[in-house]
Amino acid sequence: DQDGDPPDDAERARRRYLTFDKQSVDGMSRVHGLLDPEARATIEAVFAKWAAPGMCNPADETPCVDGEPPEDLVRGDWRSQGQRNHDALKAMGRSVLASGELGQHNGLPCTIIVSTTLKELESGHGHAATGGGTLLPMRDVIREASQSHHYLAVFESHTEVPLYLGRSKRLASAGQRIVLHARDGGCTRPGCTAPGYWCQVHHVDGWAKGDGSTDVTHLTLACGPDNRLVEEGGWTTRKREDGRIEWI
């Protein structure tokens, strides 16, 4: 074989990857990747159904995701194959999230977490930030919220979501985690860019020492490596007078 031996499984596994560039000013994200044969075969099978003309078309009032699309939807589908592939991939992600099979991630149901302000929500303009750091146009937030289970974090007059647990529990509640997503956005160690999805809840004063409390005002977000810096690496954290978390 003048081209050499075909690549083995270990070589393919080493070369596989899928990454996203940062969002551009129009909100779009360029994708780069190299799929192994099994990943390509899996996606091809899904695209054969969901990337067919008339399927998963966001321009339709009720996009078709089950069975065969009506003939009028097929004839009226002016998307390119690349655009249909994109819409099928988005439908795949939404289907997995809606299935509930992903369970929980860092103490919350695995779902899209969005933080915004009441002013932007009522105006229908601007952007909201997701737990992964993506800026989502408000019209998309409103459309997704219309068919989602959503939490409302009211900072000044919360009455139904317990945010102050003292020493009664060590693990943060779902309500506290939602508030931390909105307040901190991601890891609070200076210089760390880990978004909220990648973070754990950290007791600012240290639970194990006996003086830490599971109150939302004494909790913060920290990615796994930075959280271990406090537990094992000699770092400490404290809350400053201005409310910011200081890492020392």
C-alpha cells in the first residue's frame, strides 16, 4: 500500500474533536471538528430522517418531527441541505434535553439555564446569558420559555424558594443554584472563564471548618479545578464588603 497502513482505532480516537469558536457579533458560532466513522454513521442516520425536506423546519408553525411530513411542507421547504442539517442537529439536542434521560448536572436538571432581567424580558429586546456563556436573543428566550419548565429567582422578596439553609444542609438547593447562575455567571476566581455549566457550588467560608453556612449570600460558583484549590491547594476565599468573592 503506497499510502501506508490504514489508521487504527487508537489513531482515530486521538484525532477526533468537535469545537466551537466564540460567538461573532451576529450571534453565530463557527464549528470545527473531525468525526470518527461511528459518529458520522450515527449522525447520518438521524439526518436521513430529520434533515429531509419538510422535517424540523423552524419556519413552519408546527415543525414536523414525527412520521412523514405533509406534501405541502415538503414543497414549501426552500432550505439548503446544510440548513436542514443544522436544524436537524438542533432538534436532536432539544429531543435529548426533553427526554429527561440526562438526569442532573451539578445539582440541577440538565437543561438550558438562562439569566435575564425583568426589563429585557418585558421589552422583548436584548440578550440573555445561558449557563454556558452563550448570548441568546430575547425572542429565542421567550419562544423557548413558552414550552419549558422555568424557575423565577426573586432576589428581594423570595417567599417560596428557600435560599438560606444555615447548617441544616451542606449541598446547595436547586433554588440557590439558579440564583448563583444569575448572580455569578461562572467561576468567580479571577482569570477563570469557566461558565456556570462547568461549575460547582463553593462555600465561601468552608463547610468542613464548621463556620460555613449554606446560605445563598455565603455561596459562590467555582469550577472543579479551582474548587479543589481551596480544598487542597492552600487557597482561601472570603466575601468582601462590596459583595464580591475574593480569592487569596
